[in-house]
Amino acid sequence: MPDPREAIAHLIDIMARLRHPETGCPWDQVQDFSTIAPYTIEEAYEVEDAIARGSPATLLDELGDLLFQTVYHARMAEERGWFAFADVAAVISEKMVRRHPHVFGEAEARTEAAQVAAWEVQKAAERAARAETGTLAGIPTGLPALTRAAKLTRRAARVGFDWPDAAAVLDKLEEEAAELRAEMRNGSEPVDRERVKDEVGDLLFVLANLARKLDLDPEDCLRGANRKFERRFHFIEQSLKNEGKTPADVDLDRMEALWGEAKRKAASRD
């Protein structure tokens, strides 16, 4: 197993050489925080995908890619005289020690629920120290919209602004669906796309809340639905390919029949 300090030092050196203004890589030389940020987000999702697929080898590779993103941002910050990778490691280490006094200090042992509550108190104090005020302060705008919706309402729920239970959220879902239907049945007048967009947004927001009330991650729910759709549609394409056809060669009824067959096959395996 490689020595961790040597491995990190080698990676930091590689990044410095890539960014060297004279001998570095032309592509890496011209990047900045804004151009690299999308890759950082993409790599985080690829880590999640590797976990979902249960592939240790892929997870190893993707975690390396994600670590490289941290090194990349730290290198650009060092070039500007802001901080270096060692500062990043030191700050997160200090934060983890501070947030776990029951492990690194004298505080009593905590249950999982008590730790979550204490964690939120600590994070609130840290937001206050950064002059981030308000119940919803500090929730990144760059989060996936469903995740941010769940976080916004979870934060609001802490001060009592919440539905009483999941059934109440379902009632709200039906209300929002009715409002969307009303906008889509706008008589003979053209549909107001902005109003429809607003109503679809409300519907998605309530769905994110429903997932939260059921203690589910809305992004995870949707990722699962995406994977299921991919499997079933692949079954349609493969079945038609066996017949020498493509989806473009058949009508919707035929594809829906194959979709139903895919569902039945999946149910029989379960």
C-alpha cells in the first residue's frame, strides 16, 4: 500500500507541473475556478454512480478523480495567494474535531440522533460567525434543485414551518396538480408557458417535500426511476432488435406492450 503522505505530495506536485505557466499543459494553464467547477460536480456524481453499481475498482478510480478536483482548486487558490492544499486539509480536520467533541473531547457519548442535532447547532453557530443570518442561510444555490428543495424545507421545518405528515403533503400535491391542469386547460387561449412552468415547479417542490417527509432522498428516488426507465427501454430496443426492427419501425402500442413485458419480468425476478 502506498505511503499516504508521499502519494498526496506526488499528486500535489503533478498538479503544480500541469499548471506551470511555461512547461505545463496548455489546457490546464488556462483553467480557472468557474471552468473547473462543472467537472467537480460531475466527478461527485460519478462517485455516486460507482457506489450504486457496487464496483470497488470504479469507486477507487472515481474517488481519485474527485480528490484531483480538490487538489486542482487548491492549486489555483495557492497561485492567487489565498491558501494551499495543506490549509484545506487542516481546516476540515479542525472542523471535524470541533464537531465531534464526544469523540475528540470530553463530551459524553451521543446517539446518532443526538449527534445530528448537535451537528446542526454547530453548523448554525458557524453560519452566524460568517454573518450568514436567517433560517435558510448557507444552503448552496448550486445544489441539484430537488436536493435544495428538500434542504430548504427541512431547515424551515426546524422552526415549525412544515406539513404535519406525509398525507398532508399528498393533499398539497393533488392541489398543485389541479392548478397545473387548470393552466393547461386555458380554453381557446394559448397556454401561458411561464405560468405552466411555475406550476410544474410547485409540483416538483411538493414532491421533494413528500420524499423528505418519508425520510427519502428525492434525488436518489429520481435516480432510481431513471435507472428503471433505462432498463425497461433497453429491453424494448433489444426485443425489437431481435426482430430486426427499431422503435422507429413500430407504433406506440407495440412499445407499450414490450414495456409491460419488461415490468412483468422485473417483478418475477423480485
